[in-house]
Amino acid sequence: MENGASPIISELSDRDMARAAIHAGKLPNRKPDRMWGGRGGGAECAICNTPVKQDEMEFEVEFSQGWHTAGPVTHHIHVRCFVAWEFERDNVDLVQRGSAAP
């Protein structure tokens, strides 16, 4: 962990960034249509906007056309950011369903 930050603070920051990515429309709040994992290649993470280095693991997530473009869209995401996105994606869905109830 860099700068001696606690895991709790780091996790909350990752979750905040994941929530922001969902609300900004950068990532949807649904499961990807396709997904791969492997060593990072230096591409920018769709959640924290920092490169996924070669000594880090990443997920590449793909969303088919129909989300916001004519063709498939692929995003690179750090594993820790992906976990935060999954958590927030599920929470956003619960909040949206809960707010729709009378």
C-alpha cells in the first residue's frame, strides 16, 4: 500500500471512484458481456484513471453495442477497482429499485 494508507481508506476511495464512473456513464451498472484477465499492459484504468502496470493484474471488460456506442467497448480495470465497481454496481441497482418503490 502506498503512502501508508489504510486498506479501509483505500477501499472507500476505490468505491467512490467506481460509483462516480457509474453515475458519469463511463461504465454501466450491469455485468460485462465479455471479460478477460491477465497482466496489465499500461492502459488507463476506467475507474481510477491510472495505468495498469505490467506487474499488476487487470480485467478487460467488454460491453456489446447498444450501451452507448455502435460497436463493442472494452475497458481495462485494475482488479481492486473491478471489485469496487462490482460492489457499487450492485448497490446502485438496489438503490434504484428501492427508490422506484412507493
